[in-house]
Amino acid sequence: MRARDRRYGKSFTKTRVGIATAALAGGAVAIAAVLAGSHGASTAATSAAYSSRAGNEGTVLSSVMSNWNGSRQSSYAQLSRLTQARQFSQAKHKGKMVAIQRGIVVLATKKFLILQSSNGSLHLWLLSGKTTFQNVSNTMAGTQALTASTSAAQQAMRSGNMNPATSLLAGSTTTAAAMLTPAPAAQTVTVQVANTNLTVTVTVTRSTATVSQTATTPLNSMPAWSPVTFTQGAWMAPNMVARGDLALVTGTRSHWTLKAQLVLFAPLTTADVGGRAAVPATPVTQPTAVATHW
């Protein structure tokens, strides 16, 4: 598979703002996706409950994270067999909640990733100095682990055809192209983390992402109310991972937030999925991203 190019943003300014939040009942993550263009706005919002898996999924995920440094090939093989975890899934293991998500990166910052799965569900994963990032685009075993599909991995590795892998993780090449293409039509997603004060809203216009969050993102305690807004390049890759990349994230959940321990990723470009590399001359309204209930 050929190396993928990157787009990097340079702007990073921070201002304090007041942001209103909405209460969320039960164990669900509220997701609002708003994609607006110069001719109006389209909105879609649903609640997405956590999906739990029984059986040995918790054991597998724990093994993958524990043995990554000593047996990477074994970890790849175990992840490739988790075909039931096509979107987001979590399971208990020895009293700890472990989780996995496959999808496409909506935004990458120094402190968190927002990942959107093929069914439209979005989750925010906190990052730390202990999070491991691995580009698997040049390895068959890694791409199989990423996609949980031998066929998609073979097509990616043998001919550079990323369409099957993109459809599995992002839902469609159209979704991926919209992530990779700068456009004057604003693309906004909002993720509210259940049972916390943390709501993160990301608005991408052309090549700039404006991020507003209502609370802190601590790794070992509950988020604390502290509204802040900052801007950065939409395709900035502080940990090598950028908007539009296909990714698998696995980690743990505590204090109602997800902590990423391992991130496997494969960079995409507009050439892979048929998007436009340049800003369109005429403003357009992007397709609405719908978060489904699961």
C-alpha cells in the first residue's frame, strides 16, 4: 500500500466561552450531527446506548492491550477475529470495562480522538502519553486487524484498493470523501459523554476546525466544568493520526470516559476515495451524517 499524504493545520488559539449543556438520562451518549451550507442547514440527532458483548471479548481485548509490546502479531490476529465488533463494543473483564471501536477519524487533537463508526455512532477517546499509535497501512496482518476482513485487507495490500476497507469502517467512500475534502459548508458534530459535564462540539469549515468543550478531559477522574474553545487545522495530526483516517481504537472506560490504549490506523487521501483535493468554487451543502440508535 502506498504512503498517504497529510494536511496539517497551524492555527491553535484558545478563548474562554460559556456553553450550555443538556442533561442526558440513562447510560447513553447523545450525539448531534449538524452539517450546514450557505443555502441552509440539515440536522440529525439521536441517542446511542453503549453496546456490550458477552463471552470472551473482554478477555481478548485485555490480552491485546497487555501483550502488544511482546507479541504484536498475536495481537493483530486476535483483533482480526473480533468480527462482531464492527462499530463500538465494550465488555467486562476482571471488574474493568474494556472497549473497542472501528471507524473513521472525525478529529484528532493532542488530548482526544473523535471516531465515527460505519453506523454513524460517534465516541470520544481520551489520549495520554501511554497511548500507542500504529500505522498498519503497510502490513497485511495489521490491516486485517483494522478491518476484521481478510478480503478488504487483501485488496488494500495487493492493489491499493481502499474502497472495501473504507466501506467497512466509515460506512461509505462518500462519507470518507467528505471527511477529506475542504469545503465552505460547515460540518459540525457534537458528542456528549453520558453522566458527565463533558460535551464536545467540532465545526469544520474549509481547513479549520473550531472545537468547543464544556469540561476538562482528565484521565483518572470525572470531567470538571471548564468551558473552552480553540481552533486548529482540521487535518492536524499531533499523534500521526488525522481526520479521515481509518482507525481501530481499544482501551478502557472509567469515570464514564473512554481512555485509548492502542490506536491502529491507515491514512486515507482523496485519491483513495474519490474526493476533491481543492476547495470547491461554489458553496455546497454536505450530506447529513445520521447517528443511529444501537
